[in-house]
Amino acid sequence: MSTLLAYCFWICLAIVFYAYIGYGVLLYLLVKLKRLFGGKPPAFDPDFEPEVTLMVAAFNEEDFIEEKIKNSLALDYPKGKLHFLFTTDGSDDTTPEIVARYPEITLMHEDKRAGKIAAVHRAMPFVKTPITIYTDANTFLNKDAVRNIVRHYADEKVGAVSGEKRIRVMDKDAANGAGEGIYWKYESTLKRWDSALYSVVGAAGELFSIRTELHEEIPRDTVIEDFITTMRIAQKGYKVRYEPEAYATEGPSASVKEELKRKVRIAAGAMQAIVRLRPLLNPLRYGILTFQYISHRVLRWTLAPLALLIMMICNIALAASGSLFFQTVLLFHIGFYIAAYLGYLLEKRELKVKALFVPYYFCVMNYAMYAGFLRYVKGSQSVLWERAKRG
């Protein structure tokens, strides 16, 4: 029995290590090998300036929308080639009125709220440009974001381009800010390497773009529509590129409780995405894309959270059997969760021990996967979700 438990422990540890660290190491080495054997970064054509539509779907964003509009109008791209389309379906605050003050922006508004996907589907027939860029109303883009995204489309094999999400973290930010910021920095590094190897595995909705002709309507109950949209484009054989010099900046969630709302929703959407994108699990059909998808996404969403629980149970049983090695491992194991708990206790205090925030955020992420799975099974996740409050 002890031998079986030990095997189970090491297998679970391997899954967790690979999902969170090992894939990154392997990805880095594969990219280095690719470049060593002639895989050079693309050379961009500075004269490539197609027309672009910047689309913003906003719901009750009166606190941010004017700043978003000013940020959008200040983007560096040829006048007359950048078009602005804002949808404000269901907003019952002053968001539509604020947008209507700007003649440069096409406003689409309906009183009924049917969700972001419905708003985007309603707006897409009015897009006449070859490229569509989507960005959230409460994020702000760097001046060269559009130019840096668009340059990738000179390559006809590119079907979508993802920008970078950056979390604005101040010294006063608590666990959510520190953990969220570190997480997204690591995610951005993985996406950059994914793109260099073959294709980004899904885009974040804060800033991404597609070839307009590749747009297809997805089911209106889709929870993480940005991920599904870009993965379906990759499924068609197009590459999804990553552009770190096009970035959307936003503040961290106001608290870990607020961040947990977002994580649970995304986790429920992740379960839905695995089911709806199940053909991508076939490596014989999709090859390297399947490898990236399983390594970067599926393991984190499924086996890794489960392995954490099983690994702890096995460790306790092995330590109880008298193994000095596993008793020592258990002390480190317990120490990690104590650090996470201390991070929880310090979340709303002014003590800035960021070393404790990382294990806390890691535990929150994995708890969210369990909560999201239950929400998906019960079918209780609505596309009309409550936004997490931002700091």
C-alpha cells in the first residue's frame, strides 16, 4: 500500500510541477531550439496599414468610459483608417450618453441586456474593416497598441493577435494585486514563448484581435468567449500571435474576494471550453497545437487542482506510516499552506509581506477551479455576470 501511495504522490507532484513550471521550462528550450535551427522572428512591413475597427462592449461603465474614449482617440494610427464602435447594450447608467458626445465613435445601444457575446454578434455585421480589435471598457491601451497588433496580419497565416494584459500594482496593493500581477507576468512570458513556438493558446478579452472574415457566431451561453473565439481560429489552421508591445492596463481586483468571483467564472467557462473544443485534444489531428493546449490550459484546469488534493492525502498517509522522508516533505507541505493562510490573514492589513501573497493567490486559483467545476456541472454560470470591482 505504501508503495502505491508513493507512486501516486510522485505522479501527482509531476503533474503539478509540469503544469505550473515544467511546461514553461520545456517551452523555453523548444523555442531556443527552433531559433537555433532557423526559426527567426518575423520582419514587419512598416507600410502595412490596413483599416481597423476598435470595438468596445461596455455595460454600466460610466466611471471609466470617458477615460477609455480619450485613450482610444489618442492611439497612434492613420486618421481615417481606425474606426471606433462602442456597444452599450443594457446599460442603465450614463454610459450611452457619454459615448454619444463623441461624433468620432459609432454608438450601438439597446435597452435589453443579453450579454457581451450578443452585443458583439449584433455589432459585427457593421464592421467593414479587415481587422477587428476588441478591448474592455475599463482597460487602457498604450499609444502604439493598434500599430503593433496590425503588423502581424501582413502574414496571411495569422488569424488572430493577442495583446498583453498588465496589472497596475502599487506598493499599497494587497494579496490580490501582488499575486495577480505576478501571475500575469508569468502568463505573458508563457504566451510569448507559445507564440514563438507555434500559436498562442487562447487570448484574453482585455485586448485581442481577429481577421474580421474569420468571425463566426458562437453560442450565446459561452462564458469565456475570447478564448473560444481565438481557439476556433487556431482550429482552422491559422496562427494566433502574441504582441507584448500592445498592452491593456487595468488595476487589480479590489480584494481577493472580488478576484475570486472572476476566477470562478473563468473556471466554469474553462470546463465548458474543454467540452466544446474537445476535437483539439486529438494530437493526431492538431499536433503541436494539441500539445500546447493540453500543457498550458487543460492540465491547469483539470488534473493539476485534483493532483494537489490527492498529493496532500498521500503525503499524510505516507508520513503516518513512519517514513521520515515523507514526514519531512509533509512539514514543507503544511508550511506552504500556512503561508497561504497567513497571506489570507494579511490581505486587508497594511503589512506588505508579498512572499505570502503568492501561495495565497495560488490556493485561491485552484480553489476557484473546484468551485467553477461545480458551477458548470449545476449549469448555474450565467453570461450576465457581475464584474469584479477593481482597485
